[in-house]
Amino acid sequence: WECKSRLAEWLAPRGLTFNEEKTRVCHLEDGFDFLGFNVRRYKGKLLIKPSKEAVQRAKDKIKEIVRSNRGAPTKALISRLNPLVRGWSTYYRHVVSKQTFERLDDRTYSALRQWGRIRHRNKPPKWVAERYWGQHHPSRGHSWVFGSKEQFLWKFQWTPIVRHVMVKGDASPDDSELEKYWRDRSRKRLPEIEPKRILNLAARQRGLCTRCGLDLIEGAGYDPDDVNDWARWFTASMRGINVHHLTYRSKGGSDHPSNLEVIHTHCHRQVHAGDRKKTTRPAGRDLPEPDAVKDRTSGS
């Protein structure tokens, strides 16, 4: 209670309070959970890990997605799992998560193996493995990747661990003189998990859409409260941008970066909609004038 009283005295001048019922004082040796993280001291060393509840929820979600997509195409299953895998691993990449990522990959593999056996009850396990797993990621060199070369399932452990950078000195977000420092710091939280091609193109365009001039990803400095928010944000951001060929491949355009740009999905649709409007009608198939149509229907 003495600690709570001191905390209340510190918060009061700042117009802040805390919930008496939900607030508790505990020893770091016992640890506590906060926003999906577990903070605890192990043999004198403070470590932050994903909480057991958060890991269990991720396992349950993976199992639920795989089970609900037993009859769905492989691409549909991958499109459901990838946002969860990449969003979850990105959210927890700043803490001690390497072993957790490996365990989640094992659990995902077990669920997918069961998924394959149910779909092909009369086929041997080797046939199922060869059909759905292979070395689809050229830069990873891993033979057990689910999917195909066109679309494959991301692994938790492919997201690198990036240590949290401590705030310099006693820097405060309320200090107006440090506005640039906090702005640059928040920008660094943007997940570096998009393909290198998209990142390079976006950097060349200074993060702006070349068609409308707005930010490619709205809320790039957004700091989510939990992994579900991060997964939703990641899914929305990936769906919202497309790579556009300045000279279309159908007209001899290449995939070289000089012929590419990153634009919003709706801007991309507008570009191609404009192309369709410009397309001329084939010769000899001009539609009759309205008066001619009227004369034909009247029987004259």
C-alpha cells in the first residue's frame, strides 16, 4: 500500500490515476504480465518474454485457422496464416522470443501435417510432404517450407530479433525540443518485413505514393497496444499497396527497379481503369447510332 500511495502522489499532479482493483505490487522474482509480455527476473537477470497466455492464444488461433480451412485451397490457408505469423513475430521481436518462435513453428507444422493427412486420407505421409512442403524460399535454404514458390507460409523464426533501443538520458515525449528525436524513433518501429523490392522502391519515393502524393502506409509511426492490433495493421498495410509497372510487361516492360513504382491499391485500380477507357474499339465492330437502333426496333 505504501508503494501505491507513492505512485498516486506522483501521478496526481500529472492528472493521472490508476485502477485500485487492477493494480498490484509484486516482486520481480515472481514477475508479471503486461500487454502480452511477461516481465521477470531470472537468477538476477531481468528478461522480457512473450507471456504464456499470449503464446497459448497464438497456438489456439493457428489450430482454429487450420481446422476451419480443411476444405479450402492451399493459397487461401496461407493467406489466412501469414498475417498472424508475421504480425505476431514482429510484435514480439524486441524481446527474448527465439525459442518461442521455434516452438510455434513446430506447432504450426504439426497442425499443417494433420491438415494434409485429413485431406488425403488414402495417401502415405511421404506423398503429402512432397506435395505441400519444399525449398520454396530461395534465400533461406530450408527444405521444409509449406506452400509453393509463388506463395509460401512465413515462419516465425524468420523474423530476426531486434533489441529495443533505450531512450537516451532523461528524454521525455513532453519535451518540445525533442520532437524530431521522438518522431525518428517512432518511424523505426515500422516493421522491416516487407520484401526488399518494396522497401527499396518506397525509400526511393520517400514513402509517398507517386500518384496521389500521400503516405504509402497510413500511420507508419503507429505503436499498437497488442499483437492483434499489429496483425490487423500489418494486413491492412500490405493490402493497401501494389507494385506498378510503368511500361507494362505485355508491352515489353521489365521487372527492373527503374520500371517499377509502389502505389496505393486504389490508385493502381484507377490507373488501369483509365487504360481501359482509352482502349479503342476494334475496327468493323462499331456500335450503331442510337437513332439506327430505334429504327430497327420499330420495324422500319
